[in-house]
Amino acid sequence: MDYGDSHRRFLKCLMAANNVVAQNKMIEMYCQCRNGDDDQMPEDATLDVGIPKFIEQINQKIEQLNLSIKLVTCEATGEKFYVLYTAQENELTKLVAARQWGQNERTVLKTIVRSIVSSSHGKVTLATCARDCAELPDKIKRADVVKALGTLLRENWLIEVDGHVYIGTRSMVELKKFLIDEFKEQAGICKLCKELTLRGESCPSNCGVKVHQTCKKVYFSKSKKQVCMGCSKPWPDNDN
Ligand SMILES: [Zn+2]
Ligand SMILES: [Zn+2]
């Protein structure tokens, strides 16, 4: 299959979903985009082959616009999401970002991300978000914090699960450079999926290897020995 209407339809749907779609919704979305009105399931609607190939075809096309789609694991829920993001900062993307966000959204996002990363469980309550934003030098009004937070949650920069706010997958890819620069201690690249992790587990023998907890679980469920993928020393379970 060559790049065509199906791919264009998919891109439109992804953008309408604020650039983030859960992997477990992909089959359904793929079928809708492939077929138009017809609801027959295409044979290649598979998460391991057909869909990655389809995404690769789109990536080849949108590369020239500095855009890309990739599969990212959410550190809050362990779910995987396809995220459309800006592959390279340039004037155009800065302009787009500036138009999408007001000053409040920017400040609130930075403040909340800092609170989340410095918290012990990688999440903060909505009340903490409001309090931290109220303490900023340019004090944002509570109503404006709520409004900005609403936008950030709706656009997948942050996610809310059971009254707690976590960093969303969109931030993990779009703000990767900011997160790595800002949180040198917590940020690392997962040895298994090569993506950014802020809440990853470090090798107990301190060889420097860091992995997502979900990546580690999958890896150990398939390997014979539970040893570090870097230094080969034992890596016991540490489920807490
Ligand atoms: Zn990983
Ligand atoms: Zn190690």
C-alpha cells in the first residue's frame, strides 16, 4: 500500500485527538481510516506488523515537516500511546506552540511538571497543582490555573488518574530536551525501548542502566535469567 487517503485520514484523526492515541484503540482507528465507510477488517490490521508499517509510511511523508509519530509508554499507567510530535525545534514549530499555549499554560505546565518530578511517586494532587501555581512570583489566579490545567489535560500534556496529575506522553516526547536538561538526576534513557524515562528503575548494581518498569517486566518475562541487561548482575524484583 502506498501513502494515500488512508494515511491522510489517520493523520487527521490523530490531530483531532490532540496528537495522542492509545495503542489499544489503534485497530479500530486503523480500520476506519483504511476503509472509509466500509467496516470490514483489513487483513493487515495488526499491532505488531500492519500498524507499525502504516505509521512508518506516514513518518516518511511527514518527516519533511519535522513531524513524526512514535509509540511511547506512559509511566503513570503503563499503557502505550502513539504520539504525533515535532521532531525538531524550528521557527515554525515554535510559532505553532506559541499560538496553542498562552503564557499561563506554559507557566502552569512547567510548575506542575517540576512538582511531579520532584514528588516521590511521580504524581501530585489537583490541590497541590493549584497551591504551587498560587505561590509563583507572577501569581496566576486560581480560576486561570484551573483553566490552563483543563487545556493541558485535554491536550494530553498532563494526564489525570484518580484525582492525581501525572506527566502525559505528549510532554515526554515534545518536551524531552527540557525534561532531560531540567531533571538530570531523574531523567534517563530506557536501555530497552530507548525512550525517555523519569520514573525508571536503575540497575541495583549501579552500572548506570535505567529502564521503564513496564519494559523491565516484559523483558524479564521473556528472559531466562533475571539479570541486568547492561552488567549481567542479578536484578531482583522490587515491586512496591
Ligand atoms: Zn522503556
Ligand atoms: Zn547493571
